[in-house]
Amino acid sequence: MQKNEPMIVAEDYSTKEIYDWMKKKITASRMLDAALAERELLKQALADVNLRIDELTSSSALELLSKIQGPTHLHEPHQNNL
């Protein structure tokens, strides 16, 4: 089944004005498609950078251990009792 072509109600617009309007719409549509594709690329790039940051954060972290000593293990300077 073949569809009928769409009809444009142009009222007081000339054919040239309609063509110009259609060209602007087509240009805007193509620019929108390009912007949406760019956004997807940027989202993927951001995901890649976030993954790299996570990996580098993990690999660059320092694991510090401190030896906890009770008061009997403290070494105080020797004092002479008079």
C-alpha cells in the first residue's frame, strides 16, 4: 500500500519561502543528529576517563600501617633520680 505524500498548508507563503523553511529545518535536523552523536562520543570518553581515574586511584593509593604501642613500650629519656 502506497502512502500519499504529505501536504503543506502554506497559506500566504511562496514556494521559495517554503523551500527555504524546509532547508532550514533539514539543516537543523542534521545539526541535531551531529550534536547527539557527539554527546554519545563524549559520554563514552567520560566513562573511559572515570574508569582510568578509578584504576589510577587504586594503583596510586598508599597503604600505611602504624604500630600502636601501649605505654609500657614507650622509650622515655633516662632521668637520674637524685
